[in-house]
Amino acid sequence: GYNIDKSMCNGFDTISGGVDHGLPAAIVNNFDYGNAFVGHYNAGDIQYANHASIENNNLIYWKETKNFANGCSAHITGGYYAKGNMALPDQGTFIIENTTFGNGVMLEANHHCNVGITGVLCMPQYVLHNIKWNNQKSGNWIWFQYHNTQGHNANQNHGGIFTLSPASISAIEAGQVNENEMIFPSEYVSLVSSKFVYLLSLPN
């Protein structure tokens, strides 16, 4: 057929108050080994389901995404990642669930923050639900951008919040999680850059 209403191709319906036109899809049971980049620049309602990515320069390379229109789907579910960098996108709420991280993994927050025309917002939330962190790598496991390659200071290179889901926090409090597979020490549930001293100085 022929689409006579091209506004339906827009990401959001501006007439009805911003209804999200997103339609979820999934890349299922994909295996990546020995590649440079795994992923894409811009992708909306795309899920990686049961994805295994091992010994790639970038286990995931993802510049921009959005919250799922259905309000609940995870961007990564049931995955296994080892020996490489997770270059995570720079906007929205990015959900990783039921996923295991093996040795040599680095989680890189908003890796394309305000770079050229492909970096937009720079304060994403990374929600980690029921993940297993089996990474014995020494050094930093999570990297917040700190360098500025732009001719201005408007970008927020230190952005990004990593946090456990409420259900994962409850499981830890109930002693249902193996402490050797936790990404944070048992008394912590979130991580931001030390640049945000006002957050780090909040009581309790």
C-alpha cells in the first residue's frame, strides 16, 4: 500500500500528545567473536536477546537509543559478554537483565556524548536487573567519560548512572545473591561519577 500520512513515520505523534510509534523487535541468539564493532549507531526499540559477544574490541557499540514504547522491555536480555568494551548509549533508560559478564569487561557510559551529530543527551540511566558479574579484571570495571574533544563546554562527559533494579536490591537485602557475582559491594546499589559531589554527599 501507499502511506498517505507520512507523519506516521515520525518517532512520535505530535498531534496526539507525543504517542511513541516505536515497535519492539529483537536480534535473537546471535554470536559475535573477534570483531571490531558489534552493534550500530542509532537503534530504537531493538533488543539483543541471548546475545553472546566474546573477544571483540567493542562487545556492544551503541550510540543512541530510547526507552521501549511498550514501557517494559530490556535492551539486553539473557546475554553473555567477555573480554571487551561495552560502549553503551547516551540517552534514556537502558535496561540490561538476566545477563552474565565474564572476564575483561569494561562498561563505558554514554560513549558518544555530544560528539558530532550522533551524540545527544548525556545523562543515561543503566538499570541492571538480575545480572551476574564474573569479572576478575583488575582496575576499573566502569568508565565515565571525562575528556572533552569539543570546542565548547556544553557536553556532560561525566554523565551516566548505573543502578540495580528494585527487585535486584530486594534480592541482595534478602541474601539471595552470591556476593562473588555482584557488580557493587553489598552495601551499594548505584554508581555515578565522582564529579557529582552533590549526589555523593546526600545523607543515607
